[in-house]
Amino acid sequence: MDTSAPSESVAASARRKAYRHVVLPLFVISTIAYIDRVNISYAALTMNAALGFDPRVFGIGAGIFFAGYFLFEIPGALVAERYGPRLWLARIMISWGLVSGLMAFMTTAWQFYALRFLLGTAEASLYPVIYASCIPRFFPAAERARAIGVLLASLQISGVIGAPLAGWLTTVSFAGLQGWQALFLIEAVPAVVFGVIVAFWMADSPREARWLTDEERQHLTRQYEEERTAQAAVRRVGVLEALRHPEVLKLCLTYFLWITGFWGFSYWTPTVLKEVSGWSNVAIGRVIAGAMLVSLVASLWTGHSSSKRNEKRWHGALHMFLAAAGMLGAAFARDPWVFCGFMTLAAIGTYAPMSVWWSYPTTFLSGMAAAGAVGFINSMGNLGGFVGPYLTGWVRQTTGSFAGAMLYLAASLAAAGVLILTLPRRP
């Protein structure tokens, strides 16, 4: 009998505490990050007219965020993996909160571009640190899709909370600030405050987690080290080799196509819905919150189903095809409620498979190689975060319609689904 093996009660207790002390703070971080990242889409409802920004200018400003992301994603992920993720996450939050607050005082297009670039630079490496450094240290490979699924429910929660809040804030003013200025300033505060909290709440690894018992600490530490040893026994992969790995390169291209559609959809949906419906900003926020709520249910089911069946490809690809169908239908919808139906399909398809996706790289890479690869995938993919919003704005400015851009976004999402099906069944 192996007396070193933990009892089921120790493993279950450690898992519950990891959800409470690792997934919960990461959930809050991600919620605040997405509220701050997409509030520009609601600010646009009044900001563009106030500052004289046309669709092309807004598209550049929305997308240039990801240029900063691209440049600093890998270095940040490697720093966090080497020195620990806790203080790096705190630094990310505080710096992006300060930059986001400064956006309330911009007056020109070049200030808009500069602040959006700095915001991307400040937030760069957030999710690679979460996926490659935080989650793997506390959750085994089989549990990661479920843990990441719970964590990434924050994306839709940010929409459920942030959409109606942002829609309302654009209609109010205080201290001489217009609604869009109040939106940036008020929503910047939680990032700075929670950044300080994270520095004291989280732990870099199970060894440093004061909220674990000795048995739980030993179990999680052994679990992580055994997994890394098993991966290294197959073949040890360095950072540079990981960046050239065929599967990593394929993941980069897939994620680029996916994120082109994801951010083209996310940044422009309030504006397109306003154009189709003529509804108030508050009503638009409420309707989008409803779509995010439906998408949230789908995301939780997808993460649970993927972990239960140990299957990733079809859980990702079918959602990409669903998102493409939603974008395709929305391109031709003229009735606002029909548009909302297709918008909800696109929301489900673009958001729900995130947990499955980010559990994939750490099934065949670990340590610095995983951190570098996840940062590379995220940075290359987020170039699509520039292409999608910019192309949508350019097409709208050139043709006077969003239909052509939405057709391109649908094709990009469908191509991502096809590529996902070419990934190995078992990494």
C-alpha cells in the first residue's frame, strides 16, 4: 500500500481551497479586465461624436490595444513564470487601471491611439500568466478545462455587469465630465484597488499557500512536480523550441482567426445594434447583458463537458461554426430582435470554448516552455484583435454598411473551426 498517496478527502479539500483562493481572485481579475477592455465599445456611442472620431479612427484605436499586447506578451509571461505570478498580476492590474482612468481626459485621436497602446502594454501577459503559471500549479491537466471554464465565465459576467452599467454611465455626467469620461474614470478604480488586494491574497505556488494544510500542500506540490517530470521524460522542450513547435504554430494561426472574429464582434456590437434598432444606450446594454448570460451558461457546460469526456477538438470547432453562422445571419438581419438572436449565437460560439482552448497547450508543454508558448499563442492571436476591429471600421467607413465586415468575420471564425479539427485528438 502506498502510504504517500493522499486520501480522497485531502485531494478534494485541496481542490476546493484552490478554487476559492486561486480561481476566485483570478475570476475577479478577469472580470475587471474585460469590463475595462470593452468599455470603449459603449463609450463609442457618445464619445465618437463628442471627439469627432469616424469609424476608421475608432477601429484603429480599438485595435491598437493589441499591438502593445503583442510586443510584451511573451516577456511578461516568462518573468511571471521565473519569479512568481502574484506580484506580476498585481503590477498588471494597477498599471492598466491608471492608464484606463487617463482615457477620461483624452481629446485627440493620437491621444486615443497612445492610451489604447499603453493599455495593451500594461495588460500584456495577463492571461498567459493565468493559464501557464497560476492554474497548472494548483490543478492537474484533467481538471484544468473545468477550472479555466469557471474562471472564464468572468468574460460573460463582465458583460452581464458591465454592459448595462456602461450603457447607463454614458447617459450621466458629474464634476463637469461627460458620460463617456465618467465611464472610463469610474471603471478604472476597481483595477487599482484589487491589484493591491491580489498582492496579499494569492500565493505563487502550493508551497507558499498559507491557506493549505501540510498534507494538502504536499499533495498539490507533488501533483505538479510529477506532471512536469512525466512531460520532461517524454521529451524536454525549451522555450525557443516550443515557439517553433508545429502544434504551437497551428494554435497561433487558429487563435488569430478566432480572435479576429471575437474582437470584431465584441467592439462593434453596441454600435451595430444601435444602428439596426435605434434603441437607447441603456436598452442596448441590457440586451447585450442578456446575450452574455446565455453565453455564460453555454461556457460552463462546455468546460464541464470537455473535462468529463476528455475531448477538446469538437468542443472547440462546433462553437466556431456556430459563431460563424451567427455572424453570417447578423450581416443580413434588419429586424433588431432577429439581429439579437444571431448576436446571441455569435456570443455563444466565440466565448464558450475558451476554457477548452487554453487547457490545451499545457497538456504537452510545461514550465518556461508552456509560459512562452501560451504568451506566443496569445500575442499572435491577438493580432486578430487589431485586424477585426480595424477592418470592421474601415469597411463601415468605405461602404456605409457593416455587412461586408461581418461576412469576413464569419469566414474567419469558420476557418478557425476547421483548423481546430486538425489538432491531435490526444495531445
